[in-house]
Amino acid sequence: MVGAGQLARMTHRAAIDLGVELTVLAGSPQDAAVRAGARPVFGSSARAEDLRELAEGADVLTFDHEQVPPELLSELAAEGLPLRPGPAAKLLAQDKLHARRELEARGFPVPAFTLATSAAQIDDFAREHGWPLVAKAPRGGYDGRGVTVVGTPADALELLEDEPGGMLLEPLLPIERELAVVVARSVDGEARAYPVAESVQYEAMCREILVPAPITEDLAGQAQELALALTDVPGAVGVIAVELFVVDGGLVINELALRPHNSGHFTIEGADTSQFEQHLRGVLGWPLGSTQLTAPAVVMVNVVGPADGSDPRARLPRALAEPGVHVHLYDKAPVPGRKLGHVTVRADDLQTAKDAARRAAAILEGDN
């Protein structure tokens, strides 16, 4: 697995149960997956020789992030390295402009967009869609990074100076809800979808996942069908997370991630098969597991580094005293605003699960 963060750490846990040896490409012995015992190869995901070393003797090379240069992935695939997902599919998560164009061409619902490289192009798009606009770096953004709401031409031009290749412009949509659907596809084409989740954002970071999303059965069915249809992209295997907006009662695709995803952490306790086990099954060509929930309602709340820099582990016993709470800490250095873990609660209804998960997360963050 290229990467050694918390996603690789939780994949390593699933690999142990399946008897799979997971080797990770790590930047440091302090990386979360390495500290959990995954076998490391130290190097950079931007260096072909390091990726070749990681792949040596491996059945499959997969990923816990989007940061490998697309051109490098294409080069390595041409050499015969067993990349899953493949470069063409991975590019949909790496390049927002490419994804918008490709998905629109395939008939999927995406926001109106343009690539702006000049003041005139900004003015033309704003004249059609109005201010404010959403400006996105075509590559490199995640967790809200590289995404800015701009209210004036001057703001947009200032951003454009930092994006010599241009920036992706979209209207500021009247978003009613943000949804996420985690799906998995195996090498043989088998595909399964987990129940639709609502993603609750705060300061451009996912803070809560509510499952099942409090939406109509019809809309949930549409979201699952849309996400499953996206798995037909050539080379798309393993876990695929589809982020959706509900706008005017309909669905619009926001982003894709071709790897385990924050919106799927609830599956560790909340589904018959975790997204991490499912990803391994998919990329290895094994039968996929059940995606059924293990309770009527599941809520996951991220644990974020407190502003005072304190370590949530110091408050772990108090959080564990909350009934029904499952705590996952990633063994990462406590930095304000950094994702350090998550808590999951299963219950008979969303409100009960939400209240308990929020209490435990607040304790870990020092707010309770």
C-alpha cells in the first residue's frame, strides 16, 4: 500500500485477520501504520524507484492517498506493475478538472464548471452563474484544502496567480445535504454498495457520518445506483467513495476517492464487512463481503486535535466509560486541527447514536 497513514493502519488491521501481509510505503518510522506493525519500505510516493521497491514481490500495489503523480502511475503501469486501482481510474480522484470532464461526458450529474486561466474567463463564468463562486485547485486538494469561496473578481484573480495552469470554477450551490456512498468492486466485476451516509462538515472537514442518511428511500436508492454505476470506470477496483450534494432535491457528484475513505470508517463496527477488508478483497480479486449494517443506526464522529495541543489519549478512560462507544485513535502526534481518531456508536436510532458519539468525542477533545 502506497502510504502509511491512518487508512493504511486500519487496512493493516484487516489484513492481519485475512492472513494478508501488508507492506506500506512510509515516510517515517512514526507513520501510523508503521507504529501499528505494518512492514515498511521507506521512501517517497513521488519517486519511481521507491514504488518499484514497494511492489517487488507483491501481488497488488494499492493506495491510501491520491498524491502519487498521475504521470508516474502511467509509467509504472506500462512497466507491468500490478496497480489496483489503475491509473485511468485513479486520475478521477487526483484531478478534479479531468473528473468533471470525464464524468460529464459519461452522463453523470456534475456541477457547472469551467477552467479559468484569465480574468476574461472568470468574468464570463460569473456573468452566467453569479457571485460568489467556488474556486478549486485542479490537483492536490483534500479535506477542503485547495477549495476557496471567492466573492469578487479581485479575489479570483489573486487565487489565479497561484495556479498558473488555471483553476476550476463552479457556482456556489445551494446544498441541502452532503451524502457519501462507499462502494466496492472486485477484479471480476462484482460490486456492492454500503448504505448511504450523510456527511456533516465543519470548517471544510468531515466531522460526523450518519448512517443511514436521513433521506427518502427513493433518493437513497438513486445515490446507491449512481455510485455503483461509477464503478464501471476502467480500472476502478477496491473501495470507491463517492461524495454527493443534494441540490434542489437531486444529486450532484462532488468528488471521488478510489481508496478507503473517512466516510466509510463507520463500517468497522457498523457493517458486516469493514471498508478496509472490502478493499483488500476487491483488489485481490476475492469475493466481496456483506455491506449490511449491524444496527439500525450508526454514527461516527472524528476526533480532532484540540487547540491547546493536548493528547486525547490522556482522556481515553473517560471516553470509554460512555456506553456503546468504540474508540479508534491513530497514534499520531497531537496537532491542533489534525484528525487523531474517531468514535463510532451503534444504536436503535440516529439521535441516540449521535448523542453518545458526540459526548465521547468531546471528552477526547477536552471539551467535556
